[in-house]
Amino acid sequence: MPVIPGASVSNSPVLQRLRRCALAAAAAVLASCASVPAPSVAAPETFPPEAVRADLRFVMETLECNHPDLASSVDRRELERTLAEVERTLDHPLTRDEAWAALARLNPAFADGHVLIGPPGWREESRAQLARGGGFFPFEVFLGPDGAPRILSALGGGSTAHAGRALTRINGQDAREVVRELMSRMHGDTPRFRAALLALRWWLYYGKLHGTPARFELELDGAEVVRVPASRELPAMLRAEEDFERLYRFELLDGGNALLTLGSFSYPDKARYFAFVQDAFSRMRTAGTRRLIIDLRANGGGDDDMWKEGILRYVADRPYRAGSSYLKRVQESSRKPGETTGQVVAGEITSLEEPRLEEPLRFEGEVWLLVGPLTYSSAVLFSNVVQDYHFGAVAGVGDVVRVRQSGGVQSVALPHTGLMLSYPRFVLDRPSGAREPALLRPEVVLDDDPLQPRAAVDALLSRPVLTPRALPPPASAARPAPPPVHPR
């Protein structure tokens, strides 16, 4: 996400709120300075209802005092209604997973992929569960247009004869009811985003709500019943996160085309990533590539320099900025002269990134970004820049995530249950400043079939190659021209 401090700033103080927020803000600041693994001290097996209610109050106080603009995603009436419903259920002791199941009902009302109540250290705990001899739901799944879960592959991505079949009952329970239960606890901008995230992490959230028995009885397509043991394979999502070759791939294709798959903008060895991208542009230069497709469908974001230095250094032909106006919540650790901790500050990004016009591997062909329901955060900022400055065009699934993205995510442990609350410290408008369309809208809309992920790529390849930058007009005629280039 972009670094905002270099922008010109106008203050929007909220001093009347600071006294009420001081304790919650201090706790959040301290937590944001530390890593956020699962608590090292074992929590009690159950938590009394008053402790869980206290955590619920902590969630709301922390968000009110630290989120820069809850109204950017939250419908207050819907949040208050859900809050009242959750409070009514907190009348008996709960385990940590049960506390998550209760409090996570607020997640859909937050309506932001960066605002959530989640289980602590779930990646580490998932690996530990496998190491202890435990298992997970035996299949990777996707949610079909009818809302039914369907089998994508064996857990971990292996092949299965059941791929594509609908799960109609899981251990005797209607599978669509299972989906409804889990969707009511998912975070994210829109229902379609939440459905894609649920499918990606089905093994995790199903286990949190229903546990992981040694065997599963699954009814397929409303007819056949199969009994399958829990899988001890590492889920595909976790497998991909630690495998560079799964995250990043490059192919030279026939007809002057190339496909660059960027599965994340977050990777610890950035030198390796930048070398990989440089090699890709070198090979395209040698091959005379005329069209580049950048697949961002699995890219949930990360660091902006991964696309600024990694991609736009070879593509941008004029100065650009990653966003325009913003709201940020001032934190003690980053407070500037004249700012007050807890204050909401409005500003504008005025500094511009200069193009590398002398870059020897500069690419002047046609550029497409291929997006999907899981394209998020910094990957959306990248898409905004490409659209607003006409560096290329966007294709794929649209109207799933906001173009006005939140960022600078902070996480804090709830004081009693140890569940994690995450929230952003700023909200950023796209470079053009346009608020409509509110959701990312591709110039070319393409379906994304989980069983045939190559189909969307092939659909783009079937289009004639255009002259450099002669791409379709922006998806929204209402989008204003990109911001002017300011003299240096």
C-alpha cells in the first residue's frame, strides 16, 4: 500500500473524542508494533460471557478510535443491528473457536477486507495441527453460481475424480446451510469477495465451526454418498504462499503473446522477485512480444514497490501517483509535528513517480491485467493506476472489490479471548479521484471458471493484438482524466 507521509496535508481534528479513545488507541498502538502470532500462554478452555462481552466492547471502541473512516464501508444501522444480535448470544461460556463464531458475525457488516475479527496465528496453528497428526476437510472447494460448494481438487491441489461435483450434504447437514453459516462470518467488501475468500479457506473456517472428524460422509450431486478420511495434506493456499514457483510464473506464448502470473505482492525475498521480473521483460524483448497479460487473479496485495519497481518501471510512459485524496488516523509511532495522536488527517498525494524512459527493457506493447474476485489491496491500487493512466487495460471479473482501498493494516489481540482484530489506518482514493464506479470495473468482462483457469487467458488471446496502447476505453465514461503532470 502507498506511503502517504510525503503528501500535502490539511488537519481534521477529532479532539473531542480523544479522551474516550485514549486507552483503546494506546493498546492498539502497542499491539501494532509487535508481531501477532497466537498467544504463547495457553488460554483457558472456556471464557465466561462477561469476558467475551468485554472483548466485543473492545472491538467497537478500538475501531471507533483507530479506523480513519468507518463510514467508507460500514452501514451503521446494519452494524448496530448485528451488534445487538451478537450481544444477545453471549450468555454462556465459550471456547475460543466459539467466541470467534459469535464475534465474527460482525465481519460482513464491516464490509472491508481489511477489517475483521479472526482466529490468531491460524497459519501456524494449521501447520501444527497437521504435525500433530490432525487433518482438514479433504477437498479444495469453490462456490458455484447457485451458492452450492463444489469440489475443485483434493486438498492441497491434487487431482480427484470428484472435481466439479456439487457437495449437497456434509456429515448429514445441508451443504448450502453450511455455506450460509460460514458466509455470515466472512469478511470482505462484497458478498462475492467473501464467497471467494471462503472457498479459498474452506478447510480453515469449516474446521473452526464444525471441527475436523477423522472421516467425512459427503453426499455428491444429491445422489452418491462417499466416505473420505480427513486430509493431512497442506492446503493449496498455504502451499502456494511458501513456493516461489507457484506464486510467480512466466510463459512466452505463440503469436507475440506472454503471460506473467503474479500471485502476490508480498514475498520476503524481493531481490529474487525483481530478478525474476527483469528476466521476464528481457525474454519478451528478445522474443519481440507484442502483448503481455499479467494474471492477478490470486493476488491479494502486499507492497506497492512490487508493481512500481517490478512492473511499471518497464511499462509507465509518464509520471503517475498511486492514489489521490486520503484520510489517515495519526498514530503515536508516526506522528508528525502539528499532528495529535488519534487525530484524523485528510490529505492529497502530490508527489509523482517518474517513468523510467531510458529503461533498456522498456515494454511498449499491449498490457492487460487479468483480475478476479480475490484481487485485492495493493493489486487493486495497481489496477487503478493502470486504468487511470492508460498504461494498459483490465479484464476479468468485475464489481467485486472497492477501488477506494483501505490500507496500513494494524492488528491487536482482544484482551480476553486472544482473537485478533484487524483494521486499516488510512483510506485512499484512486489516482483520478473518481468515486464512481465504486467497485473495480474491467474494460473487458470475463468469467473466471475455477475448473478451467486458462479459459480467461485464452479469451484474451483470441482478441486481435492492437497497436501499442490502443486499448479499449475506460470502463466508466464518468471517470475523469488522469491527474495532470505537475512540473518538477
